[in-house]
Amino acid sequence: MVSTFLSRIIGLVRVKYIVWLFGRGMEADALNGAFVLPDMLSYFLVGGAASITFVIILTRYRDTGREAQGQRSLSVIVTTMSLVLGSAIVLAEIFAPWYIHWWFDGFNAEKAALCVRLTRILLPAQLFFFAGGVFAAVLLVRKQFSVQAVAPLIYGLGTIVGGLLLVRRIGVSSLAIGTVAGALCGPFLLNYVFARRMGTRFRPILDWRDEGLREWVSLSLPLIVGVSLVTADSWIIAHFASTTSGAVSLMSYAKQLFTAPMAMLAQAAGAASMPFFASLWSEQRGYEFATGVADSVSRVASLGLLAASGMIALAAPLVELLFLGGRFSSGDARECAGYFAVFSVSMFLWAAQAIYARAFYAAGNTLLPMAAGTVVTLVSLPIYASLYRWYGAMGLAIASNLGIALQTGTIAVLLHQRRMVSLASLDFAEMGRCLLAALAGGGAVWTVIWGLGNLPGDLLRPHLRAQIRWTDLAVLVAGSAVWVVIAKWVLEKTGSALPRVAMKRLGLG
């Protein structure tokens, strides 16, 4: 979790660089919109979860002593799907203009044309993400997690380096080129090199009768034909927000800032737990599987509640400190902070669903969760549309929270009904203690900041950027300290074991 969080820091630097150069302007909207078609293409062709399905398959091969057969299947699947995905990318390059005008119907002609150009540059990166995800699965099965934290760092650096070298010559296109280079060097090459060091050997093989290929298709097909709100959320937000100038960019910045701590809880914990859950299920250790999932959900949800309270209370100075400057104004920061605070409310739900979903995947059942996710997505669409019509872009952030609540609750109930993971086995007492600590710590900090004027930067004249930064930093440090003290005190008084466990893990107790 810590290494993943640190790797997200460079992701925030990447966002900051984009914010500084383009703010919430036309180029920023076009660039953020350009990622949607490549993401959709990857999701609907390879399930958006190459590493998840491969973890299941490779774990089974490894546990049954058939690693050589597993490596051959890996080569067959990578070869086959690279041809399929490559062909789809060519078609997407051709039809990109029609897609952009349809999905981003609020973009004017100039913004749409720029978005098309950037989309075409970004599309080939999906080949690197897919192949990299396959080799990442090899490392996950062998309990090697560090590469998964470093790869995003290199990916983020690619965007920054591309901008530094080429932005004066070709403008925003430089960031798209750098992004593709980052995908090649990070998610693909880094995972490939380390998988090769672990003994994995890839060679191009086409064999439609391969057992591993058929199993991968059967596992991935539900992920391909279905839609999960976990992925579709950002697409839906971008679609509706395109009719409001700058909203695509501001909501994207808020969402990317939110994903830094969310990745530490949801994605890192989910990726790390997946091979363990898969092993327990394949060994038919149902009780250990159920308690392991329930314990993991309880822990990440508890941490999510605590993290959310601090993020909401300190949203304003955090966004201003990180993003203010260049073409990003105080007004932009204030609006972005509002979106970020609302997104943060659902932190514990994002964390819980990441564990719950992987419980189904580890059991080899990708059909049921994806069918449920598709239904949840369809049900959520009118919620997004209605709240956007009533409350504008802020309504989309609220709809996102309602959607993920429905998604998490549905998956949890399905696991309970199938007697895989009981809802009663969750540690509701610990989650309640963390909620109380979150309300106390976050409420105290937010009250102090609100009393000082809500946004620290408002206390100074807008042109005094350096002083604003120091003020924001001081508020963040002081606010975080107050939050830790109050939250820790409440946790200890209510009998929570979390502070003691945390101190022990840090080597301080």
C-alpha cells in the first residue's frame, strides 16, 4: 500500500503539470476526453482486467505443478489477443471522429478535432497495457508486488518528459506521445523484464485449441460483454460534463487526486489479496476464504472511513497547494476541491468493492459480478442524468457516490446469498468506532478551516501565490496533526485495536 501510494505521487505531479500548462481550458478538456475511447476499447476487448483473470489461471497451473503448460498458454493468449486488439485499434483510429462527436456532443468543432487527434495518438498504448497486465499476473502469482507500484511511476513520468521535450513544438500532443512512451517503458517493459527474470519465456504462438486460451476466454467473456460502474463511472461523468466548459477537466483532476489514496486502499489491497484468495479457494478452504475476505473488507472499509474524513476536511488547502498556479485559478481550485470532497465520501465503498469483486474472481466466477455490475450501471444512468440536470457537474459527483454504493451493496449481497462471504462476519463494531473517530477528527478540522474562511488562499490577495502556498501547507500540516490526535484519542477510548496495530506495523510499539 505504501509503495503504491508513493508511486501515485508522481501521478499527481503529472496532473499538476497538465493543470499548470492548460488549466481547465480547451486543450485540457480534449486531453482528458481523449483517454475515454482507448479505455473503452481495452475494457470491452480484453475485459479491462487481464491481470485478474491471469492470476486465476496461472495460480491453478502453479498449484497443480503445470507451470510449463501455463507459460505456453500465456504465449498463446498474448499472441492471439494482441492480434485482436491491434486490429481493433486500427478500426478505432479510423472511426475516432464519429465516436468523439457522439460521446462528447457538448464539444465544439475545434475541441472535438483536437480530441480526435489526441485519441489517435493514445490508442496504441492499450497494447502495452494488455501485454503488461499479463506479465504482471505472473509476478502477482509469485507474490511479487513491488513492480506493480513502480510501473505507474514510470508511466506518469512518460507524460511529463514528453511535455518537457516537445510541448513548445507540438503543444498538448506532446503529453499524449509521452503517455504512450510511458506505457511502453513502465506497465509493459518493466513487468516483462521482471517476469522474464522469474523464468517466464514468451514466444509468439497461435493455437485456437489451447486449454489456457479457452479458459481465459470463458473467464474474460463476462468481463468483456458486461460493464462495471467501477470503470464506467469516469466515462459517464465525461459524457455529461462535456456540455459544461471545463467540467471534464476539473472533474478529472478531482477524480485523479481521489485515486491516490483510493489506490492505496482499494487497488493495492485488492491486487495483493487476489492470489491469496485464489489459493484458498482452489484448495477448497471455504472457511478461511470467507473470513479472509470479510476481515480484509472490514479493515479497508475502516481505513477508508478514516481517510475520507481527513480528505474532506482538508480538501480546499490540499487542492490549492497541489494545483494552484499557471492557468489554474483560485476559482478553479475552489470548484475542484468541492468535487474532490464529494468523491471522497465514498472512499470506504470503493475500498470494500475492490475486495468483494476479487472474492468472486478468485472463485473463478466472473459472470455473476459482471452481470450485476451491468445492471447497476444501467440503473445508475438515469441517476447521473437527473442529478446533472438538477445540480450540474456537482450532481455527477453525487451520482458517482450513489452508484458505487449500489455496486458495493449488490456484490456483498450476492456473496452472502451464495454463502461465500457472510455479511454477518464483517467487523461492524470496528467500522463503527472508525466512523465515530472520522466524524470527530474530520469535523473538528473542517470547523477550524471553515472558521478561518474556508479556503486559506482567500485570506491573502490572489497575486501572492507564494504566501498562499505556505498558508496551505501550514494548514495541511496543522490540520493533519489535529486530525490524527483526535481520531487516535477516539479510537483508543472506544476500544479500537487499530492504533496499536498501526504502531506495531510501523515499528513504534
